[in-house]
Amino acid sequence: MNLLLKISFFIYIVVSLMNPNYAKANSIPEPEQVILNETDKYLILPNGIKLSTYCSYGALSKEKINQIILTGKWQHRVDDIFYEVLKYIPSKATMLEVGAYWSYYSLLFSHVVDNPSNFILEPHPDHLRCGIKNFELNQKKGYFYRFYFGFDYEKRISHSHGSIHMQMDWFIVQNDIDHIDVLFINSQGSELDVLTSSIEAIEQNKIDYFFIATHSLKKHENCLNFFTDKNFQILIEYPPSEKIKDGLILAKRLGISGPNYIKVD
């Protein structure tokens, strides 16, 4: 390793350790600490987050509850990757979650980051209420919107649930959002639509990290091609498969501090 690389790596480590959120994100408790409160119908995860197991709008399946109790996490691999990103997110950071049934990752962001801003966008009214309930349960603040993304209205109408069609660039301007540290997308098929409606924000370097769940091999490849074209660095990616229902792409804007790759078991 030459001198310049050594100096860059040293600065990267020092800046990371100075981040007050680094210690929080780096301390993942043991799975056996999960608590199931059957009377009030909520789980307490090892990281302290409370998740309602039932509301009048939906319920966690027994399989999902058992999986959380077994692993201590909402999604084992995804949680580990998200924690790696959170280590480098500054205080007063902003996250947008598109497709947010239960709103877990927005909660995790608000739990680790000091003084965060959370914007949650979800088309299904019942799913949105579940997210609101979980934020209230954790005494966290979030801004909830009933929107859907997709340029082909006829194909997306069955997923819109009567919500308003939205484009990301317009949403960012209308809400006076100067910067987005994490844009988390799990929009059940319209992920590329969200990306292509974010062009202006991307060109203005307003978005640092994209965290995307992909739902088909074609959509996964299309999103990867999009990030290649926009000169984003891919930190980790894997496509959906028989073993893994949702694929994942984590992309980072060039020129910002943070990991150069992420490895998970």
C-alpha cells in the first residue's frame, strides 16, 4: 500500500470513529434478547426497536415472528448490510423509504442516527397506518405520505390503491429536501421508475446511498445498468433467486466517505 493510500485509509477510519452514530451502528446485540409482549402485541428487538405484531390493518405472520425471535433481526442479511451503511451516516441525516410496510428500516435509521429526518412513502393505506403505529410505539417522528411510483399507470393501477402518482424529483423540491443520505426503495416492481424520476437530484449530487430491493432478474440488471451509467459505486449486490426472494443493490455516490465494499456471510 503506497503512502497516499495509507493516509486516505487513516483519514477514513478517523472520520468514521468520530461519527457519533458509528458506535450505535457497530453495536448489534445478541439475538436471544428478543422480547415478545403477547399482551400488548409487540416485539422488542435486540436493538431496542418495538414492532407491533398486530394492528387493525395487518399482522405479522407466525413464521415472521419466529424468524425475528430466532435471528433478532427483521431481515438477517439486509439488516447487517444496513448497519454497515449507518456507521457512516452523520447526525441530522435524511432518509426516504419508498414502499414501507411496517417502516422498519426508517425506524432503524431514526434509532441510530441523531436528529434524523424520515420521509416514508407507501401507496397502501393500511400498510402506511402500520408504519405510523410502529413510529408511535417507538416515540419517533416521521413524515408519512400515501404515494406510488410508476410511469405506466395502467400497469401500476392495481398497486396504487387509489394513492397519488409521484415522481421523486418533484417530491424532493416540494418538501424542500436539500440532501438525502439514504434512499431506500422496496416498491415491489417500480424500483427503476423511482430511479428514473430521481435524475435531477442525482445530477445535483443530492443522494448519497441507494438501497434497493429488486424483484426480478431483469429489473435487477436494469437497476445495475442505471447505476453504472450514473457512475455510482456498487458496494454489494445479489439478484433474487429461489433461495432469496428479493435481490439487493447498495450503491454509493462517488466522492463521499464510507465503505468501498461490504461483505456479508
